[in-house]
Amino acid sequence: MTNGNIQIALIGAGGMGQGDTRLALSLGGVKLVAVCDIYDGRLEGAKEKWGSDLFTTRDYREVLARPDIDAVIIATPDHWHSHITIDALNAGKDVYCEKPMVHALEEGKRVIEAQQKSGRILQIGSQYASSLVYQKAKELLAQGAIGELNSVEAWLNRNTAIGAWQYSIPPDATPQRIDWDRFLGSAPKRSFEPIRLFRWRNYRDYGTGVAGDLFVHLLTGLHFATGSLGPHRIFATGGLRFWQDGRDVPDVMLALLDYPGFNARLKVNFASGEAEESFGVQFIGSEGTLTAGYTTLILSRHPRETEPGYTVDTFPEAVQKEFLASYRQKYPEAPPSAGAMRPDKREVFESRGSSAHLEHHRNFYNAVRTRKPFFEDGVFGFRAAGPALLTNVSYFERRECRWDPEKMETV
């Protein structure tokens, strides 16, 4: 640190990376000293936003070689996440890496090993791990507020072009302004095609589609609130229904996941017919539900009936009398009273003035200062990313997948 500031670098200066940087700088005590991107326009834009003295480069290795940088934000396309994260950890930098932590399952344990070996801070950028809404959900679930959890329904639907990753392509997207080979990296070689850079989420070579962009968020909140390590059986389906724009990932995706003790269903639809983006995770229990949104949590309590009831109308009259006599011995009839009224109720909790994204960055920089890691490290990150990536495997290979959440490997 210099003059008490945590000095950071941004690697991957697209929309998410610049958003992360703005949040980091808003905390105070954080200074941006370098930006790396393979499109010159974003390097020039970074200097316009954050000062002409900013060090800029197309090569992230030049950033990692600088001794004045304490931590890096990695917000590149997914296929670069694990490579740069491992290099940064090995270079002695703390790392905030956007989700998903990895592009392929085999990368997960390599990232975890690099974190453990380096002793550096690694935090994955799925912000619902820092959400006050999910902290409250975790608390209420632990108290048994909805009885025994038996299922979870989670969804994130969009009905806009930008929501479906139709990002703008700059008019100066030329081979002279873009380091195309560096963008491709380990991906298959192909001729210059800027749409694949600026809308990389649409292509499996660089992104992870619905699974890595959005299912990871849903799984992060689910795992944090329930304390689960992950599912053991996964199946996904869906299709490419509306956005026929050359992408090779689905725009509608459904996944079913079996967890110990409960089941989960995830859903994303990019042509949902809704006026606004729809997001939620609903925890369903034997005595109520918890529904988590961006800033609200709704608890609906519905305690079980004290009597099971009966259906005897079709029995002979003598059998009805015999049944009812036995039933009333077990469940004596009580007259209506105020004390016997069922405590059904609906409570709404709001995290007013709180931003999960901002809190997530606050937690990261607090960890950098105190050297006490936040819990969304490589292990937690892979336990969310692994099952999400397996929904892609299930979808594209049309099969059920098995996962060992404790060992973090396929079965």
C-alpha cells in the first residue's frame, strides 16, 4: 500500500470491469494505477475517466510485473478468468475475479491450489454473497421460520436486447485497434470478427452463457442462505428461441438440481414478455416461504394444520360414526376462540440504502487490509461455478450430470 491506499489495477475494462472499478474507488482508500484491455478505445476511455497518468497496456503481464500494485480486478471474458487469476496470485497480487471463476471444470482446482499456495486474498465477484437480503434469509432459515426446507425456485428473466447481451460494437473496432490474437488466447483461432469480442457472452469459446452469467448468481445466493455445498444431480434443458443472431448458447434455460434434503429449479428467459427484469429466489418450506429479490425479502408463514381433517362422506353411515368417534378421541373438537387463531402472517424486510455490489467490494478491500479472507474464495466460487457449468454440459450433451459437492468433481 502507498500512503494508506490499496493500489489496484483493472484487467478487462468492459462494462462490468469499469463498474467494479467505480465501486472500488467510491469506498475511499483505493487508488487505480493501471488498466489493461485489448481494445485501445477502452484504454483511452479509462484515461479520460481516471486520469492521463494512468498506466495502460494490452498485456496483463505488464500489470502483474508492477510492484506498486496490491490487487487486481479481473473482468475479462470468462475464458481468461482462471489463467489471469492464477498468474496474478503467483505474482503476489490479491484478486477480485468476476464470476464465473472458471470457464471449464478442470480449471477449478488449479485456481484453488494457486490461492492456497500463494496465501493471497481471492474473492469471486458474485455479489449476492454480500447481500443483506440473503444474510437475513440465512438467519430466518436457520431459525426454522418456514419449517423444513423442501424446494427452491430461482429465476432471472429479461426482455431487452442489452439484457440478452446485444452489446454495442464501436465503429473503430478494427484490427489496428484490437489485439485480436490476445483476445482469443486459448480459444480456437479464427479470423478477426469484432462481434465475437464485444458480444462474447453469446459464444461458448469465450463465455459460459446463461449458466456462467446468471445461474452462478442464483446458486451463490442459494448456497449462502442454505449453507449447502452444492447439488449432487443436475439436469438442464431449454433452447435458442428468440435471439437468432449467430449466438451458440440458449436464450431460454431451465435446470433441475437435487440437493441433500431439497430440490431446486433455475430459470432464465431472454424473451420473457415481462416489462422489467424479473429476479428472485424463493425458499419453500413445510410452513411457509421466503422470497428474496434484489433489496427485499418476503416471509410468508403458513403453519401446518393441527388436524389432518377427514373425508368420510362416501362411507356407510355406521362406518362414518365409528371413524368420527375414533377421530375425535385423538383430535377433540374445540370451540372457536381468539387463542386458537392460526398465526399466518406476511413480513417484508427491506435492505434500504444497501447495495449488494458495493458491499461485496467493501468486503474484498476489508479482506485486503486485514488479511482475513471473505468466505467467497476459490472453494466457494467453484462450488457455485461447477454445478452451473454442468447445466451447460447437461444441455448440450442432453444428459443428466452427477457432481460431488464436497470433493468438487464430477461423478
